[in-house]
Amino acid sequence: MGITKHELFTTAQNRLAELARAIGHPARIAILQELLRRQTCICGDLVDVLPLSQATVSQHLKALKNAGIIQGNISGASICYCIDPVVWQETGEMLEKFFIDPKNCC
């Protein structure tokens, strides 16, 4: 595997890439939509509404949690996940700045 060159890019560029990677899978989009709809969720509930196995849902939750987009709190034998509102806002603001109107495009 090649050497990554994260240090050649700004902190903002690296953060936007991390967030984009985290949301760049349709299963993760579906998970985020379900969490936004419910305002909170337990992993087992997600397995009931997604066409994925428990292990696959857990892997996607881990990717979202590693990026900070979601939080997970242990509640008995389950983990209750929710959107981190601060990171969610950060993601929206970064994407909005990135998707500027290309007025001078060819």
C-alpha cells in the first residue's frame, strides 16, 4: 500500500475528505436517514429496516462513529446511536462551502 500524503493538504481538506468518505456509501446514507427520522436508534433496529446483516450494519456504524458523525451510548446490552449535531452542522457547512457556484467554469 502506498504512503498517504495527508500532511501535504490543509486540515480542512483532510477533514472534508474524511467526512465525505464516511458518508460515501449508500448504506451509510440509509443509516443516517433512519437516525435523522427517529432522532435515536439502536443497532438492532437498523438491521430490521436495512437489507444488511448485523455485522455489516455494525461496520458502517463504526465508520460513521470514527468520523464523529454519530455518537453511540451503551444502554444495557445495546448501543443507542444518534447524530452528533455539532459534527452534522460542520459537515453541512463544509459541503456547502465546497459546492460553490462555478460561475467562471468553461
